[in-house]
Amino acid sequence: MRVVNFHATPRYRETEFRRQMEAYARHFAPITRANFDAAFDGTWAQAKPGLMPVLFEGYRDNLDVMLPILEEFGFAGWLFVPSFFLGVPEAEQRDYAAGHVLHLAKRDEYPGQRIALNWDEARAIAGRGHVFACHSRHHSELRPDTPDAVLEEEIVVSKRGMEAQLGTSVDVFCWLRGAEIGINPRADALLRQAGYRYLFSNFKIQRLA
């Protein structure tokens, strides 16, 4: 399994993204929701190793620019989204992004318009075979002293909200800055109780259930 991470995917880098994915397509097979377990547990049967392109944050340019490129080369996108961001009113999205470590592209390609996906788009994206994962509710970082109420909102409330909006299960979680199992046992317990199966951290993928 190989994971390659993207955040904002602006139009001015479209040629670069296409060249990159064309090269990946020569050497990797797509990791999808259906074959993810096999990629993780060593039962992968394809000749090429699996590739998992991860699109963080839920930016609108992921839909407009990157997803068509992924589809062109046969890859499923994995969208790691802070769930609250997709429901922020258009006029407040840039302020919300600035206050929650959501970095935008260097050039603003949507002046006066929304910068985040909306839930209608998210449902359509999922219907095209791409996969959503929970990146907390407010793009939050886990700390040893994170209060219980915050953990509940970022882990449990976020999952319930995403699943209600998407109409499908969400079983992958990732914190801002990629905390792993063991940093906060209370968080680990909540992740398992909520029904997540995998935790993505900076340098590993860990199975929760």
C-alpha cells in the first residue's frame, strides 16, 4: 500500500497533477473501499501494489480539478474531510479556514465564491466510487489533555453527521497532524466505540477493530 497526500488542488497545477497520476498509473493499482482490507492485511492479489490518493480538507478544487484526473487514470480518491467545513455558509468559509488551519491555494481561483465542497457534491462524489473518511469535525489536533466533550464532538458527533449526510458508513479517521493510537487512551476508546475500523497517522495506518 502506498498513500500520497494532497490538500488544495488548484487549476494552475492541473498539468502537474495529470503528469503525476499518469506516472502512478504505470506502477500502481487503485485502492478502493472494496479492496482496502486486502491492501492493509497483506492479502492483496494484484500484480501492482495499491495506491491511495488522499485529498484532505474537502476543498472545492478537489472536485473541479483533481477527481476528474483520478478518474481518468482509474484511481479512487479518498477524501479526508473535517465534517463541519462542508456546512459552513459560503460567506464565512474563508474566515473559518483561516481559524482552523485549513490552508488555501496560493492563488484564489474562487474569488467571491465558496471554497468547500457541499454535501450534495459529497454525495455525488461518493456515488462515483470515491471514499470519504473523517478528519475530525473542526480540523482538530489531538492532545493528551483534550477534554472529553471535545473528543466526543470531534470523534462521535463528526462520524454521525458525516454518515447522515452521505448515507453510507464512515470507518476511517485521521486527526489534524496525524496523532496515532496511544497518545490519548480516552480518544482511542471513543474511536473504537464509535465504530471506526482504521486510524491514519503521520507514518502508519492502525487497525482499530
